[in-house]
Amino acid sequence: MNIRFLWVVLILLAFSFFQCERGAHKSIPPELKDKIVFLCSGSICTINSDGTDLKVILPSEKNGPFSNPQWSPDKRRIACTGQTETKRSRIVLFDADGSDEKVIDLPERKKNFISYLFGQRDEWTQYNLRFLEWSSSGKYIAYDQPGYRLDGASFGLMTTKGKPVAGFVGDHPSFGQNDILVYEGSLGGPSFEELGIIRYDLESKRAINLTDRRIGRLTTYTPFISPNGKMIAFKFQGPVENELWIMHSDGSNKKKLIVMGKDYQIKGSVFLRFSPDGSKIMLIPRGGYRSQIFIINSDGTGLRAITDNIVEETKSASWSPDGKRIVFTSDKDGNDELYLVDVNGTSLIRLTNNSSEDCCPDW
């Protein structure tokens, strides 16, 4: 009886330890909470939001130059696009200090003779890979293969070890809580006539078209899901329309928030990001070399521009973890540097001051 009781106690202790270890792994280390990762002349750098502790953690000489650096959800790893010795782009993963660098590739496939007849090679390793997004759990990575489409797929998911998980006909992938994926795409193959906002559950492998009408070749969506997975904001653009909408993540309660030409003036695509708590949306209209950062409440109220036309709209921006500030790229003082601004538009400061170009921050 005593031995049996001892075994039960040991099993419970082991389970508790495992759960604690899992929880600790998911938490962000205190020393990394305020770190911003960004590109500095093609290398990967980090800096604190007060301008201290600037470090080059991964120089471009090895597997660089890099692009699109992003923290993992627990901020212990960074993913980006890099290069191999043969100058093909690959996904690169490494720790927050630049150590344990790994180049991620897809497994080789057998050559397809029929594809060769049409001049198409059928080896994954012969094509470029481009990093897109982390999943919310940090277990998966969304990637693109420029110049190559597997079974009509436009982007795919893989594990952090490079094992393919799924391929999708679509674009603009975005992850919410519990690895819920939304993207602009099609469930019926690569048909422009069936594009919509697709929600995909990685656990159940169930895909749903959340839009209630088919759209034509001249109409597009650009969806982005809130971190808690409850809301989806999307840009709806057609021959005439250029609008920002919001809806619940099941596709219900669609609501138009703002209209281009009435509420904001710059045409083109839109960069969207929810604040960490989902209460606000950052909106950067694209269509020119410089743009403004707009903030709007998720209920459609309070639209305001918090910057002048100083933001390089193609080089991203990122919320602070507490949702009170935004870091972005601008060349307003001569070359690309990182700047910080409060969410109310005050306290604009220059974060970096280098002769080289700094851009593309992720907080």
C-alpha cells in the first residue's frame, strides 16, 4: 500500500513539474519583454524601447541579408527570411541572443517527369522559402514559396523543424489564439471567382468561408485576426469600394468601420494590426512612399491619425506589449530609423540613430 501510494505521489509530482515547465516555456522572460527586434543593414539587431542595449545578434555575413524578423509568441526565438550559400532564400530560426541558429528547409520530393516536360521542377529544395508568420502556439510557421505552387497552394504551414503540415490557396495568413488561422483564399481551388476570408482550425483541420458572397477578380480582402481570436478586421477593396470592416471570428456581426475617401484619403492596400488586448486597430494605408498611422477603436469609434505622412508603410510597425505605444520606420531625418509614438499621437521620439538603415521592427 505504501509503495503504491509513493508511486502515485511521484507521478503527480512529475505531472506538476511537467505542467510548470510547459507554462514557464510559454511565458516571456522578463529581460525580453521590452526588446524590439529589427533589421540593421541586413543584420538582425535588438534594442530596448528606451534606446539602451543595442546589439547585433545575427550579422548578415552568415545566411544574410535577412528580412521580416519576428519574435515567437514566447519571445524566446526569432524567425526571419535569410539565404543559403547558393543565394536561395530560406527560413532562419535562432534564440533571442542570436545563438542556436538553424536554417529551415522542406524535405526533398521525387522529381516529377511530367512536370519536367513542361519545364516545372518538382523538388521543394530547388525553390525559395519566405517566412510569413508564427502560429499563436509557436509550434508552426507560415511560409511562402515564391515562384512555386504545390497543388495550387499559395502558402503553407510547417513545424519549426521543417515538416510540412498543410498547404493553402490564398494569401495574408494571420493567427489568433489556439492556432486559428484566417487568410484570403479559396476552398474550391485557385479560382478568382471563389475568393473569400477563410478560417482554418489547425486542430480539427476544418476550413470555413466566412464571407457570404463571391467576389470577382477586381475585389480583394486583407484579413487580420485579433490575438484572442474573437474578432477579424479586414480591408474590403473593389473597383469602387475601399473599406475597413470588422466581424466576429465565426463570420457573424459584420460591421463597416470606415470608408476610403470619406474617412481616410490614401488609396491602396492596408496594413492592419490589432492591439494586444484587441480593443484598437492600427491602420496604415498603402499606396505611396510615405503614409500615416491611423488608430481606430474596435467598435468603429475614435478614428484618428497619430502621425503625419512620415511612416514608410511597406516596412511594418508594431504595438508595444502593453498597447500604449507603436514602433515604426521613417526616413524623415535623412535615412531609415526606428521611431516610437504614443497611441494618442504624443511623445514622438527617434529610437535609433545609425548611419546605416534600420527598419522593420517587431515588439
